[in-house]
Amino acid sequence: MKLRNYLGADMTREYTTKLLDAIEEGLLSPQAVVEMALTYMSESDVEDMMRVNDLLYYLDAEDEDSEWDGQPDEAQEWYDFDPDC
């Protein structure tokens, strides 16, 4: 499966598609692209990306040596419901 299939039918993402194609063709390594993206993004952007993709919960559970059930904790549920509360 091509990586760009994750974008669905949205072909308006010209540069994203080019980058994913370059990875698929072996012109760029996924590791290099991840490092470039993370270096380019602000710390806040990285945190937001991790939150949106539920990575914060998973990695926090790993740190606590507990098993992650894939569900947000109560504080995160409230934050997602109303970030200003």
C-alpha cells in the first residue's frame, strides 16, 4: 500500500504527495523525513501532532510502566471537550 493512500482522494496536497512518493521510491528514508519534519516543527506543533494521534497517551503509559488501554484520562477528555476549562 502506498503511503499516500492515507491521504484519501485529496490530491490537492501536492508537496505531501511528492514527499511520500520519494519515500516510496527509496529516494528518501522515512527516518530522514521524520527528523527533518520534527526539526522544522515547533515544540508546540510536535506536542499537538502527538496529541491528535494519541501518541502522548501511549508514550506516557510506557514511561509509567503501565499498560495503555488507548483511552484518554479524565483530564485529557476535559481538555479535548473544552481547552479553556
